[in-house]
Amino acid sequence: MGTVSRPAEDICSIQRTLDLIGDRWTLLILRDVFRGVRRFGQIHDDLGIARNLLAGRLSRLVDHGILERVQYQARPVRHEYRLTQKGRDLSPALIALMHWGDHWYAGDEPPTVLVHESCGSALDLVTTCPGCGEVVDPHQIRSRPGPGLRATSVPRQEHA
């Protein structure tokens, strides 16, 4: 029995991520939760999203371990949505999208500035090499097959 490779989109981490969080509403919900807007009604009011769409997106984020649903009131029962570690790990991606939008669409006046809470300095997002500490420009980045690539081969079904 031989093996056949999966299509590239099945093994691409960017594609897998976009499949989960790549739509406009999900990204805006995550932005709100990062900003401390955690209750269904608050998110609904802030985004103007249809209630059924919001409920579906929140359920999907909970099902995939990005958000957790936490009760904050007993009578009536009410919940809020908090980021898990998996969700908090999305912060650099959202910051990168924000910085890109600031650069290409906000000109010299970004609508929001992210700052370090303890010192007040504006944050920047840079890629550094863990080996030498050098800041890496996009043209200096290369890719190579990683250890997870082997796991993407699936057994080929033989036909009689």
C-alpha cells in the first residue's frame, strides 16, 4: 500500500488557521475580547453583528479552545468569554494585521496605539532570529520542510 500526499492547503498552517479564524467577524470578535469586551451583549452592541452569527462564531471559538465560556452571574445565568492560552497566542497575529492596516490605510494617524502597560512606550512588532538576535526583514526569510510534513502523508487506498 503506497502513500499519497494531501493537497497543499491541507498541510499549510496558514490555511488551517484561516479556516478557523479567517473571517471578518471572528477577527473582530477576537479584537474585542483582547480589548476586554467579553460579554455577549457588549460584543453584539460593539460590532453590530447579527445575534445568530455572533453565537455561532463564539461557539466555534469555544469548541476550538480559543475562548472559554465563564459564568459571571447566577440569576439569571450569564456568561462571558475569556481568552485561553491558545487564544492569547493569537495576539502577535492580530497586532501584525493592525500594524499593516495602520501603515497602508491610516497614514500618519493610526486610530489606536498599543502601548506597554508599565512604561507607556508604543509597541512595535518585529521578527528576530532566536539564534543571533538580528532583526529579520521579510526578504531574508526562507522556508524548508518541517518535522510535521511527514505526518501529512496518508495511506493510499488500493482499488480492486
